[in-house]
Amino acid sequence: MIHRSTTLLLCMVTLIACTAAAQTRDTAATVHAFSVQQCVEYAHKNNNQVKNALLDLQVQQQTNRGITSAALPQINATAGLTDYLKIPVTLVPAEFFGGAAGTYAPVQFGTKYNASAGINLQQVLFDGQVFVGLQARQTSIDYYQKNIEITEENIKANIYKVYYQLVVSKTQVDQIDANIERLEKLLHDTKAMHDNGFAESLDVDKTSVQLANLQTERLKTVNTINNGYLGLKILIGMPVKEELTLTDNITDEDIKQNALDSAYQYENRKEYQALMLSKKLNEYNVKRYKLSYFPSLSLNGAYSKAAYRTEFDVFNKGDWFTTSYIGLNVSIPIFDGLQKDANIKKARLQTRQVENQLEDLKLSIDNDATKARNDFKSAIATIDYQKRNMTLAANVYNQTKKKYELGLASSTDLTNAQTDLRTSESNYISALYDGIIARVNYLKATGQLK
């Protein structure tokens, strides 16, 4: 039976898988024969968490395009046509027209139809905030790329655990089948001995009960494994209706291979790399707000034409009058209610927060790596111990069976030996499960998961 503490991950993905399986249709299934690396590569293309992380990167790329646009020329075209239903009236001194001093005469200036068309240009020549934004573009891309790697690594770790647990499950089923075969032979022999008066009917019943229990255990184990396959499909983003077979094998020697042979560094952890990039982005923020105290310089220019008509014939005849200019604008910040100072202090505080998070992460990495190393060492020792114990239990069973056949051991002795063998086999499988999880956790904690 699968050990409870070592199959938590399988149980979690099984719950998801059972729900998804209920929604599948009976259609021709595509068959995939995957190594663990192929499962990882498939997940990188199909897992929705990875897809969303990739979309986050694309969103940032478009944000960077917006930042770049602030440093590029801004060109706009304008056009307009005005029909003055009532031409505006302006008051002028009446004495201009021979009237009395101190009085005003209403005068209409302009024409009924006015048309205009032009083009405007603006170009930033110097703006510290814009330039810092341009410098920070690549760091922001690197940050989101690192988040993609973190997402992929977390999924990869779970794939390794579930994949190799399913691989080890083959050994578990083989062991159950071997025990069923032994009990079937024992039941046959016990019935023969009973028929000849050398065994009691109770011995036959005991063996039958053991056989029925093993057959039930096999059904439950196979069902758990099948649901585990469904869970792995969900994990890698594969449709449940498609078939998946596993091509890799793993032994206790594979689990122990190159174990605990290298020291770790904080920089090997992708979470640490991401926080370092976050710190760098906050430092850019501080720099950006500091440069907001500097004047900004921009170039602007315009070219336009205008027409004035008393009749609606602006496009047929008459003059179009040209206006054009080019100029420099300087914006000098003087006082903004201390907003810039507040922004700088806020950015510095956020940088200090990231520095504190880095220190916390170092402590967490130390804890994870030390605990994972201890668990891995314990798992390796347990595998070796349980393997030797399983070999001894098999020898004890074989010797007890021979004695039973010779009438030198009781059926109780044989039942106990059979139970001890099954327990030792179950413990060995549990040790392999624990070893797989411990190895993956150690490699991930030390930044060596490939």
C-alpha cells in the first residue's frame, strides 16, 4: 500500500484529475510516450501558469514600447473647418469712425467660412525621467523572464516527483503480483495438504483471506496509479482523453547518484535572482525621481495653412495663408508641494524593503537547503536499510515456507513471515517515494534542479 506521508502530492493531483476525467468523451486518443524531460518540455508549452507568465512578459514588452515612445518624435496632423453662423462682434472706440469720444461701435471681423490644416512636431531633447525609463527597460524584461523561469522550475519539480512516483509504482505492482503468485501457489499446496490430512481447513481459510486482501490491495493500487497518470496530464497541460506512457526508469542507485556532492550559493536560486532584479528596478526608481529636479528641454514646431472665405468655396479658389515656427521649450521645476521629495523617499523605502526580503530569503534558503540535505541523507539511509530488510524478509519467508512444507513450521509462522515480507516491501517502496521527493527538494533548494 502506498505510504500516506509520501503520496500527498499524488493525492492532490488526483483530486483535480478525477474532476477533469469526468468531463472527457470517448474519442480516439493520441498516445504519448514521454521521458521526464519530454514531460517538462510539454508543460513549458501547454501549462497555463507558464502561458500566463509568458503573457506577463509580453505585457511588459508593450509597456517598454510605451516608454520608448516618450523619447521619439510626436507628430500630429490637424484639420478644421468652421462655419460662423454669426460672425463674432467686437467693440471698438467710435471715434475711429468719427463718433463721439468715449463711445464704442460694434464691428464684425472675419469671414463666415474658415479652414485650416497643419502638422505639429514635439521632440524631447532632455528629460531625466524618460532617460532612466529607457535604461530600466532591459532590467524589467529580465525580471519577468526570471519569473517565467521560477514558474517553470516549480512545475518541473512537481513533474519530477509525480513522474518518478508513478515509475516506482510499477515496482510496487510487480511486488504485489509476485506475492499474489506465491499465495496462489501456497493456497494450492495447502489445499492439497488438507486433502491429504496434513493441514487444517483453517490454514486454507487463512491463506484465502490473505490472497483476497492482496487482490483488493492490487485493485486499489492500480486505481491510485491510474488517477496519478491523470494528475500528471493535468500538471503538464495534456488533455485527459490522450494517453500517456512513461519511458524512464529509476532505481535506488539513480536516486542516490551524485547526492550531496556540492555546496550551494544564494545566486543559484532563481528567487534570489528575481529579487536582485527587483532591487535594481527600485534603484532606477530612486534615480528617476532624483532627475525630476532637473529642467527638461524639448523641441517643438508647426506648419499650417489657413483659408478665409465669405462663400463655401475654400477648396476651389483663393489664397491659403501659411504659418510655421520652430522653438525650444525649457521646463524648470521650482516647487511642487514636496511631491518629488516624497517620491524619492518612498522609492528608497521600497528599496530597503527589497533588501530586507533578500536577507529573509537568504535565511530561508539556508533553512531549505539544510533541511533538504538532512531529509535527503535520511532518505538515502532509509532506502539502504529497507532494501536490506526486504532481502532478509524474503529469505525468512522462503525458509519458513520450506519448513512449513516439511511440517516443521506452523501456518501461523508462515502467515507472519508473509506479513513481514509484505511490510518490508511496502516500506521499501515508501522509502523510494520519500527518496524521490527528498532528492528533488534538495536539488531545488540548492538551485541545482535541471
